[in-house]
Amino acid sequence: MTAVQWDMSDQSIVHKADEPRVQDPFVSSPFQKPKPHEKTRFDVFVVAEPMDKGPLLKKGNVSTNLPGWANWDIICDTGTTGGGFNPAPSPLMYFSA
């Protein structure tokens, strides 16, 4: 299988992060591979940071304790009727997707 690659610019609303953000109050447990017929359990962390370009514009870093999975930075905002500038999907849109 060939890896999918594309160029990401500073204007992108989603891009692969080099490292996960620090999770101060949370401690992630190491991932344990489940036995056959057991549920897979893993942690997903989101760190949201306000951005200075809009009142509701946020950058979130999403990471997991699954080995071999990338960390992602995503930008989210609220539509203009909610007080945002609408340059990126809302948090609920990401969740729904």
C-alpha cells in the first residue's frame, strides 16, 4: 500500500502534528492489545488552545495512546451567527464527522 501524501500549508485547518501537547492533569495508560473477542480500549486526548485571530477560534491537538497513530492539530471556530468568523468547522462538525 502506498502512503497518501499532500502538501499542507499554514492556511490548512488540519495537519499532522510533530508531537502531542502536554497532558498535565491526565495520565495516559499504556495501550494493551486486546485478546480475541475482547473490546479494544484506548485513550484519546484533546488539548484546546485559544488563537489570537478570533474570539472563538481554537487550535486543538488530538492524540492517542495507540502506538503508530499520528497526532493532529485541528483548527475550529463558530459560525458568524454564533460570534465567530467561520474560517473552520465548528467542534460539533468535527465530532459529527
